Amino acid sequence: MTKLDENQRLNITISGFILKRLTYWAKCHGKPPTTFAGQLISQQVEANRELIDAQIAELARLEGISKSELERRWETETKGN
């Protein structure tokens, strides 16, 4: 999976309309849009940490496996991509 002590690159697709708005918003903060987008995503993941953990636990429960088993499976699947 990912190395937790290194920054990772993520390719995303957004509409031209959203990119234009993101660019303006980033300029208001004196940052490039890619930097600002990364900060926005990071903030949302942190803000939703408990929800994400609950969703992982629920999916694992529905599959009849432990949360750590589900996470290990996902990590294995991600290594192939």
C-alpha cells in the first residue's frame, strides 16, 4: 500500500468548472490549486476519521471478517494497482 511517512501523488479528475473555481479559491489563499486541493482532501479525511472507521467496521461485519482482515485485503488489492 502507501508509505505513511512519505507524501503520495493522487491523480483525480474534476470538471473544468470546478477546476476554475478551485483555482480562484486557491489564489485567494496564495497557493497553487494542486496544493490547495491536497489540503482540502486531507482536512476532509481527518474530519471524517470516525465515520470512515465506522464504515470499515460495518463492511467487515457484513462480510463476517475482522476490520484488520478487511484492511489487509484492501492493502493487498492496492499493491496490484
